[in-house]
Amino acid sequence: MGIARCLGCLALHRSSIISPYGHVAVSGTGHHANIIQHSRSGKHWCSSVSWVLPEGYDTGVTLYNSASKSKVPLKTVHPGLLTWYSCGPTVYDSAHIGHALCYVKFDIIRRILSRMFDLNVVMVVGITDIDDKIIKRAKELKVNFKEITELYEQEFFADMDKLRVLRPSLAPRVTEHVPHIISFVQEIVNRKLAYVVNDGSVYFDTRAYGRYGKMTTLDESLDMRGAGIKKSARDFALWKGSKGGEPYWESPWGHGRPGWHIECSAMASHILGTQLDLHSGGIDLLFPHHENEEAQCCSYHDCHQWCNYWIHTGHLHTRGTEKMSKSLYNTISIEDLLRQHSVNAFRLFCLLSHYRNKVEYTETSMLQAQAHLRRIRSFLHDAYAYINGQLKCAPLDEAGLKQKLVETRMKVKKLLADDFDTVRALYAVLDLINLGNKELQKKPQSVSLSRSAGTMVAICSYIHFLMEDVFGIRFPSVSDASNLSLESGGRLSQVMNSVVELRQQVRSFALLQDEESMQQVLAPEEQKTKRKERVPLLKACDNLRDNLLKTGLHIKDHHGGASWSIAEESIESDQAKEDKET
């Protein structure tokens, strides 16, 4: 047993000599922090609450661990397997875009770990379906609390599905795990690290535990007196004695219900075992919720470190510095978000800030995300037009494009391995697209049948993999077009190819660029007259293009040709239709 654990045990055994009016101070260096307990006669003991790099299997990823306040290598307990617990919603009201930001960012991290680093991620998201807010809401509406929780739980997952957040491996509800929670609390009581008070509530004894303060620097000025029925103001409820008219469960301490913090500890331990790889939540949960979880689990499992890595997302803000919160009445529902912006736009908005940073939601930031989407979509459209022979350009610099693709793949993986730096990874992809665009815009000097289709296919394939599989952003592809069918049974791609060809012939005729017109020698005045006569044909072609775009089909004119693709809006509506049917 290491010295850190021994000092912790020493603290527990000597807790009786500590003045109840002492203060706690935390000093930290690197990965280590020490709680120093003072009394009127001076310092009595010091216990380590240091974070320890776990023994295990290196994933190749480095992340910022909130417990160590530094970037550290991510190691898993088992090879190729990562266990992850995330605090889920308290289901008493609709989710807003602050929640959406948090869960989309964690979804992107989950996809990075599983699809870029080949980890089998077992993710558990806990559902709080009994809580003060839920009870209050049920009383206001005069309904059973389960009617509230069932409604908002279904709504929450429906919203996450719309945002393309992958479903968790398991989503346990607190009310279904009360026996496990009671057993968990009883074990902590048995270890003399919790105590029962007169109303049947059970409180965690932070001073008896002796290692409280791993996640944050504790406030020395906190007055440990005035704790009421608790021994210390820092002590927190593991079990709440019931009040009149509240839901309750039988327990060794009387009627009651679980405290907020204990539910995550008990469910995560029951499902994922005695040691957890990764735990996540919003930055507001770091203290006291996650601090309390770690303390409870270390007490129950009799270990120095229960969770090896803690990650937290920054808040979403509006109007400069104001945090988005229901209590501030400044929230935007997910339904309202998706009325104004596409799922693609919101997910790309999430990529444009580091997951740990505070994010400001404004129309300007959403317009920036939409602009990036247009750049990517436009490139893919042109690249597929080139692949299909609809876009003519000078021979591509194949060697340069292939080298840039190799460099981009390596750079993106390195950036995502560095604490999931999606911002710089996205700009690396945009840099690849810039080079691709330059090549596609080179005008042909002569008629040539040679095309570097394979190189463009490789680039498009990588962009689709990264944007869709890893980042959850869908773009139209060749397969989307070829797999869509008309009700008559004809392939949409065949019909659209014919439409584009006919429209191109009409445009060439109107612009005097068809084969017959090119063979005629016309005076400038004759050319001007003929073009003027044929303007209605050009307008008809434009109207056709605009009308097809409304149906989700995008025609784009190129130098000497035209191409078509499925517009993003069509994919969004198809996804909505699938969600509705599901």
C-alpha cells in the first residue's frame, strides 16, 4: 500500500482529535493536492488526494483531466475497452440548447474514441427520475411524478436522436435502482463514513473520510459551524428522510428517497464495476456533484481512486456572459433551434469551439458554421461532378493532392488525440478542401479525356468518413443520389441526369454555344439579337433549377457543363421523416 493511502487511513483513525471548528486548505502542485487540516493548536494531519496515473493500456489519446488539472495520457483498465459514465438529464422539463451543446460535444468525443482510436466505448447515461424539482413539478400539475418523468425522458431521447447523438449503451433510471442505492448507502454507514440523523436522513461524513477536495480547491473561509443537523457544512445527503406527500421507499432508516449525488455512484458502480475509466458532465457538476461521487465511491469500494478521468464541457452563454439556464429564463428549446438551423449547422457550431471552453451562441456564430458547411458541400458537389465527368478542368496535380490527403489524415488524428481538438482538425480539413478547389477550378487548355477520378474519390471518401462517422455531419454523396427512387420505380439519378442534359442543351442553344451556332459566322449585331430572343429560355432554365432546389435537388452550372446533387435540406427532411416514423 502506497504512502498516499496510508496517510488517508491515518487521517481516518485520528479524526477524533481534530477541532470541529478547524478549516480545510488545499495546496496543489502538478497532479498532487494535499488537504491540510488546522485546529487552534496548529496542523494535525495531512492526507493525500492526489490523482494517480492508472496502470493500464495506452489509447494514444491525451486529455485534460479535471482531477489533475492537466493533460494526461488516457489509459484504460482493459485493452480496447473504455467504460464511460455520463450524468444524464433530470427529467422534469424540456431540454434546451445548453443541454444539446453538452451532449453533442460528448457524442463527438465518443465517436472520436470509437471510430478514430478503435475503442469499444461502453457508455452509461444516468436518468434522474426522482428529485426535488420533479416532485415540485408533479405537485404543480397535480399528477403522479412518473407521468412527468416518462414524458420528458421520451422527449429528451427524441431530441437527442434529431441531433444525431448516439444512444447510450445503457440509460438506467434512479427509481429502478433504489435497492442498489440503499445497499450502497448502508455499506458507507457500516464503514463509519456516514451517519443517520433524527429525520431518517443519512449524511456523508466528509471529515471522517479525510480526503475530500480532489476535484476543486476548498474554500478556507467556509465556517464549519452552523451546519444544523449535520456534523459539518460540507456533509451531504446520501438518503433523504421523506416529507409528507412525497414519494418514498422503505429503507433501514425509515421512509425516504435517494440523495442526488449517491444515485450516479450506485448506478455506475452496479453497471460498470469497481473502477471507472471516464466520467463526464457539464462544468457546473464538477463541484460538488462529482466531488461527492468520487468520495462516495472511494468509501464504498475502499480505494484511493474510483474514476481515473473526469472531463467537463464549458457552458453555453447568451448575450456575452450570461449562462443559458432555465432559472434565468434565457433558454432556447431544441425544437426552436431546429426550426431556425439544420442539425448539420448546430453540430458544426459545436466543432468550432473546444469542448472545455465557454461557448457564446449568437446568430453570427451560427452564420459562421453555415458558411463552413457551404464550403464543404460546394467542394463535394464539384468533386462528384468532376468524378462523373460533368465538370471539365485542367489535369489535376495528383501527386500534390495525394500528399496533402496523407498529411491531413495524420494531422487530424494527431489533433484529435490532443484533448479532442476539433477546431484545428476542422481547419485542417478546410485547408485540404482549399487545395482541392484550386485544382478543380483550373480551366482546361485543350480537350482531354484523362481524369484523376481516383484521387478525388479518395479525398471525398475521407471527408465523408470524418464529417459523417466521426463528427455526425451528413453531406450528399453519390450513394444518396443513386439509391433514391421515384414512386414510378424509375431511378431518380437516371431522371435527373436526363433533366440536366436537356437543360444544358437548352442553355447552350440560348447562349449560342451549341454545335450548330458555333459553326455559324454571325455579325455582332446578329449575335446580340439572337441572344436577346433566347433570354426567355435562360429564364426557364433558371426557374427549373430554382423549383428543383425547393424539392431538395440542387443543379449547379460549371464551365462547359452542369451537375446535380441532393441538397442538404433534403437530407434533413428525410431524417425528420425517419424520426417521426420511429
